[in-house]
Amino acid sequence: MSSFEQPEVRRDILPIPDVPHVGLTTYDAKDPDTSYPPIRDVRPPATAPNVLVILIDDVGFGASSAFGGPCQTPNFERLAAGGLKYNRFHTTALCSPTRQALLTGRNHHSVGMGNITETATAAPGYTSVLPNTKAPLPLTLKLNGYSTAQFGKCHEVPVWQTSPAGPFTAWPTGGGGFEYFYGFIGGENNQWDPALYEGTTPIEPPKTPAEGYHLTEDLTDKAINWVGQQKALLPDKPFFMYFAPGATHAPHHVPQEWIDKYKGKFAHGWDRQREITFERQRELGVIAPDSVLTPRDPEIPAWEDTDPAMRPVLEREMEVYAAFLEHTDHHVGRLLDAIEPILDDTLVYLIIGDNGASAEGTLQGAFNEMANFNGMAAIETPEFMMSKLDEFGGEGSYGHYAVGWAWAMDTPYQWTKQVASHWGGTRNGTIVHWPKGIKEKGGHRNQFSHVIDLAPTVLEAAGIPAPTLVNGVLQSPYEGTSMLYSFNDAEAPERHTTQYFEMFCNRGIYHKGWSAVTKHRTPWAMADAVMPALDDDVWELYDGNSDWTQANDLSKEYPEKLHELQRLWLIEAVKYNVLPLDDRQIERINADSAGRPTLIKGNSQLLFGNMGRLSENSVLDIKNKSFAVTSELEVPAGGAEGVIIAQGGRFGGWSLYAKDGRAKFHYNVLGIKSFSIDATEPIPTGKTQVRMEFAYDGGGFAKGGTVTLYYDGNEVGSGRVELTQGFVFSADETTDVGRETGTTVSPDYTAHTSKFNGKIAWVRIDLGEDAKDADHYIEPDERFRVAMARQ
């Protein structure tokens, strides 16, 4: 080895240890014996490819035209024509679990993500906290010299860590291994007016919907700019890009011109759509030629049994969704075009769905899906839905399609998202493209594979070992199997031969072609649903060697085989922290009964002027109880104007603000009903307290109450809120002090006119007994006491 040759890099210990200089140290740098190797940045092996992982949200196997569906995705098809279609690739049946499994190469319960972060419990498989023994793939790649970036959805941050105060260890740029992040933290976002972050800093969208803004386009622009800069400045350094748009998760938002392309295309209904898609799938070869189309479950209504008057609404829901997916394909195509010069040496994974199609939109669909999540779907009457026909997909909607369409988008399989037992919930069409590493173009691969296989595949393609130590912590092995063996051998025996599934106690096991499954919970059954006893669940048995679609239940013919697989499921469940099974609903929403931390403790919370972008889990929960909001203001001589504090937005929330100098409280129920209480006189100028008190009627969830307004302890107005939201205001809208970001709770102002024109010293929220104050006024020493109690 010459004096300038670097020693071999050891990549199983990360960060790669620095090797100190050993040799002669001279006194004078001009001495001829002075010799040091040049400084070199860490780089992966010379043959390591760029990696682009594209994960589309909430797409069933039978939606994209690349896999026989009615939603036109020419760019997906173009990518498949140059690569491979994996027809038996599987996810976990839900978003957060699939994403954490993808990024870590481990089963979702192994990494604490047995469900979404909002329902985390203290059980090891469900904490939503990533163990430090399971470092994510992006971190491994970054520490081996890759540039890393994520664009879009991150729904893996524990809910108590989503505030602007962090900690940020679970955020993409905190501990996730990404050098750059542009996107959102949470399960979904308003595509027209999203809550965005750059790194960990909240930012506003670069333009308004009126100026043509749409989140998918924005994410694509940012991704294209990032990769262009990366290759311009570091052409010798490969990148790992994770592009995970919020599309096509609800709300289904897409420009009108894309919707118009599908007008009248779904008048035949979901039953007939299944048949059309099934025939296309057989022609394309993405299912076996002898496959059987599974029947509609009785819980899903037949198209012919739907109310003819509602069919235009049902058709419109599907037209919007199809347009949304085609619009997403268009922007994925822009990204692929941008990397065309380096596409040959870029390993592209396009996973069309992080789970099956979503059946969370009720049997009739939703104009505002939050109605169903609040157990208030009945508020959207057929008459209401028909009155909103032309608004679906636009800014005023927060819509979702009917269960029947979700079932059709999962053709030819049974069931949907959340149902991990059946392939409709977990089988997602996947395309792999890498001209330098894959010889065949337009091929098919039918080996069983799973989302946990992606990480080991990427490492093998890059020539990088799975690390044994990361940041001094011993790492557990990857649980996935590299798919590289199948890239150039269509007939290679599959290597991922056993895989368990579990979601909401819907469970299944795949083993050497056979699958045993049991469905426990129906996706559209919300909090009031009665769960059957776990031991009463009925198991089914399928021979995947001859039954591609799980159409022929063999449990009665082969009881011994069923028992063998049931035992194997239990063994795998114990191994990967699936137990204890947990089908509780309301108890898991409540942090105390679930056993997870909360950011805010006690019954009082003190906020200050200009605080904002506080997620719903970062603020005291005022739902289903009495509460008070007190603010200390400095009001200018011309009178008060603007938001004091607001939570939520156009599709549900509340706001205390000043309008024409007077205090006003506005409660918005799902964007469908609203209640306003006005003060009878202007807010005094100078230093003053504005307070509102809400006396909850009680008697259950989502009831009404009486609102009273006070200035400096003196009553100035009162009124009724007849109905409230019982569970959640929004998945993306936040709480702001002194302004309102995103969409607005009240039509009295916009985000741009919402800024309070005076000064806000503080705002305090009090709950229950703490909200009661005989003087309706908070003394300075009382405010100080609350502030100190929170230290």
C-alpha cells in the first residue's frame, strides 16, 4: 500500500470509524518527508446505484392501468415497460406500519409500529417508537456516503413528538437519516392548502390554490430541484430519494380539468368495474390465467341496490379518485423525466400503494371524511351530498369515495385497506426499474415479496453490508429478504417463504404458497362497533399455488393444514411482538388508557403570542367537556381585529377572534354546521383580558353547550353551540395564536387577513373544574403559578 492509499473501509460499524494518521510527524511542512494522505469524503462502493423509492398512498392492486385498473397511469406503464412488475408484493395494510417497515427492513411490530401513531400503546409492538437497535435504511446509506432526501408524507413520528418543540429524533432529518425533508408530519394533508415542513421548520405553501397550487406538484418541483443540485455539485455521490406524496390518500383533491377526463366513465358501477378490471388483469398477466374473481361480501352493497338518485354522487367520487391517481402519475412522470440522464444507473422502486384501497369513506362516501372519523357520518345526508355534487375534489371538499369503489380498486382480491388478512389489504402492484442491474424489459416476477424486502435489496445492490453497530448500538438483523436474486431470474425459487400479517386484529400467515387468514374488524366500522371475541374469529385456508386470489376456502377440506398455519402465525406473532392482540378503539385514542405519553399534562395550558403550527396532540383536548380560553391583549386605539386563537380549519374547529372591534367565538362542525357568538360591545383599548367560557351540556360525546364572553371579567355576550365534534378536528390543521394558518375556521377572515392587529401577551386554556372562575378573570399570580407548574 502506497503512502497515499486509503485503508479498506469497514462498513459494518457506523459511523465509519476515522483512522488517525500513523507515521512520521515533521516539524516543518516543507520537509521532504512530510506526507499525509489527501482528505477524502466517505463514498459508497463505486458500483452503488442511485436509489429512488416512490410510495403512492392508498392505492389498491386494481386501480392503476399498469395493473389492469381504470385509472390511467401512462408513466407507471412506461416505467414497467423498461423494468419488472412484481405481482405478489405485499404491504402491511396500513400507512405508518408499511412506511416504518419499508424504511427499516423489519416487520412493523418489530419496530413498534403495529398501528398508526395516534393509537400507540405501551405494548412493545405498538409504541410507535423506533428501537435504536433497528437503524433505518436512509441512516445506513447516509453514513456510507449517500446523499439522502425525503419528499412528502412522514407518518412515523410519535404523536407526542410532533410539536415545534420536538424532540426530533423520529423526524426524517432528526434521526431518520435524511439530510433534507420537505413534506408533512401526519397521516394526510389538504392538497390545496397543506401544513408543510422543511426539515423541522414549519413553512407556508409557496402559492395559493387560486394561483394553481397543488401539493403533489409542489413536492415534485422540490424533488426535481434537489436532485438537480445534488448531481450538479456531487456528481460522484449517489443519492437515496424517498418520494412519498400524500396522493392518493383522502382528501381526494385534484384540478377540475383532470376530473373532466373521467366524466361518465364509471356509470356502470363498482360490480361491473370489477369484471372489467379482472379481464384486463388476465390479459396483462399480472394475475394467473386461471385466477377466479372473488365475490362481493354481503357487507358491501351491490351497485344495483344503491339509490338511483345518489348514483351521480357515487360516480363523481370515483371520477375524482381516478383523476387524482392520473394526476399523481403525471407528476411521477415529471420526476422520472428529470432523472432520465441517470436513469440507467438508478434503482427505482415504484410501490403503487402503501396498503389496499381505503374503505374508510363509508358506504356512501363522504364530502368531509372527518364526519365519519367523529362518528357523525349521518350528518352528511343524501340531500347534502347531492347538493355538493359539483364541489367534490375542489377546495371546499375533504372527500372520500364509497366502500364499493375501494373494493373495486382492490380487484381481484377480497377486502381493502386495514384488512391484513386478505390480499385486498396487502397486495400492491410494484414496479422495479434498473437498466444497469436488470436485463429484462417489461418482465413479470411472481415470487412472494414484502415491503421489508426493500431495505436488504438496496443494500445488496449497493454492495453495502447491513450494519452490526450504529452509533455504538448493536443492531438486530434485517427481517426482510433481498429481492436481487429475482431481478434476472424469473423462475428463481422464492426466498421469502414465510410472512405473518396483522392489523386491527385482522390476521394472516403466508407459508410456502399457502395462506391462513381471519378477518376480525370491518374498516368502516368506527368507534361504536362491537368487536367479536378473538377466539370466535373464523379462519380460512387458501392454496396459493393453485388459487391466486384466495377464492377457494379449503379450511374444511384440510383442517390439519389450517391448524399448522395457525400455530405458525402464533409463533411468528410472539417472535415479532404482535401480542397482545388489541382491538380496543376508544381506549386507544385516549392516551391515558393507551399508556402513551402526552405532550400536555394537567388541565391548564399557557400559550404565547405568535405560537403556531401546534398539532392537535400538542394542545389540551377541549372536546366533550367544559373549557375556558382567556387571553391578555394589548388593543390599539383603532380597535381590535384578527385572530386571538384558532384550532382546526374549514372542515372543523373553533376560533376566538375580533371582528369589527368586537370579540367573537365561532365553532365550525365539519364545515357543515357552524355557530357564532358575538360580543355586544367593542373590546376595550389598551391592556385587557378577553375570555370565553364553554359550559358543556354533558350526556355523551359531541353534545352542545353554552358560550359566554367576558372582557376583564364582565359578561359581554352569550349564545349556544348546539353540536360539537367528539373525536378529532383535523388530521392536518393546527392551532395558532395571533393568526390562523391553512384554511380558516371562520369565513370572517382569510389566512392572509387573520393576523391580530395588537399584541397578545398570553392565552390560557383551562378544562373542567379549572375552567371555572368566579371572577371570570385570571390574576397575574395565578398565571405565574400555571406557568411554573409546567416547568
